[in-house]
Amino acid sequence: MKKFVMIGIIVPVVLAILAVGGFFIYEEMQGQHEQNLKDLEKFGFAVLPNTPYTETKGELGESQLPATFAQEKLTPTQKVIQGLMDDNKQLIDEQHQLQDKIDALKAQVAELENYKMLNEHFAPLTIAEEIKAVEKQIKTLLIDMPDARRFSDLQISAMSASVGNEYKKFIGSKRIILSDNEREDFIKQYMPEYAFCVGDGIEIAANSPREERAIASYFREQNDQFLSNELKTDLETVVKPCQTALYSRLSSYDKPI
């Protein structure tokens, strides 16, 4: 009985020893196999001549990629592939060139837009815009003056339009362009007196609200068709002295330098 027990103990121990030994033997064989592969690899590099199609080092130490195919031994299929690769490289180069042109054009557009914005900001108003600014300014001045309260809104509108017309004639004859500040000073200094004169003349020339509206339309549109012959004559009679007095004052005007 003891003999069988001893055998039962010894057998597993022996098997364990054999397993451990086999493992070390396998590890040694595996290491030897890997070393053999490395030696074989080194042998291949040693016996194969160096060709222009292997990766090399440049004179400055940079890596030089190998050629795709040996050009003197290209098969028909390789020639097709090489041609497609060359075409693709050319397209990529052209795309980069086009992108550079697009970037340059975008920069030019941005520069032109900025130039346009600056010009629009500092450029003088158009003549129509300037006349509207003059009429708005003189109308605001008249509304704030106690002496102008005797005039109706329609009459003040006609007076303002008449001021705008005279301003347009003056800057046209003098060939001058006034800045915003210069224009405001000009209107304050020269135009209120003329506007009051015209307002008084409208009250004299117009015999009805309808004729007042016709006069207002005439000053706004500068069209004689709004006036009858009699009304036109009466209006010219009362407005002429206002213009004469205005021109006399403007004769001494000098644009600030």
C-alpha cells in the first residue's frame, strides 16, 4: 500500500519537473529561432548590392525615399500605375498652386472691401444727399426759432426747400465741397434770414392753401408746371429781393482752409 502511495507522489513531481524543463527548452529554442532570423536578415543585406531603389541617407543625413519602381524594368502594369501616380502628383501640385492663387485673390478682395468702406466713410455726400441734409438742418433751426411760429408746417417745408435750392446753386457756382461742420456753420450764418424772407413772400403771393401747396411743390421739384402764370409772376416778385440780399451776403464768403 505504501509503495503505491509513493508512486502516486513521485509521478506528479516528475511530470512537473518535465513540464518546467520543457518550458525552458521551448524558450531557448524560440530565442534561437529569432536570432537565426536576424542573422539571415543581416546576411541578406550583406549579399544584396545597394541599389537606387532602397532607402538611403543623403549627404546631410536626411532620409531619401526609394523610387517606386525600377524604371528600366517596369512591367506594363507598373508603367500604368506609375503613370497614374505621376498624374496624381501633378494634380496635387496644381491644386496647391490654385489654392495659393485663391488665397491671394481673397486677400485682394478683403483689401478692396476695406478700401471701399473707408472711401464711403470719408467720401462727400452725393448732391441729392447733401441737399436733403441742408433742408433738414434749416427746418430744425426754424422750428426752434420763436419768430418762425407764425409759419405753418407747409410754409416751413417750402422755405426749407427754397434754402436747399439756393445752397445747391451756390456750391455749384463756386465749385466747392463743404464738410459736415462747414455746411452746418454756413447754414446757420447765411440761410435763416433768407428763409424768413421767403416765408413772408409765400404769404403775400399765395391767395389760398391750394396755392401754398403749389408753391411748396415748386420749391421741392423745381418745376414751373405746379404754378399758374399769375402765381409764378407773384412768387418771383416777392422772392427776387430775398435772393438779391442773400447773394450780397454770400459774396463775402470764403471757405475755411
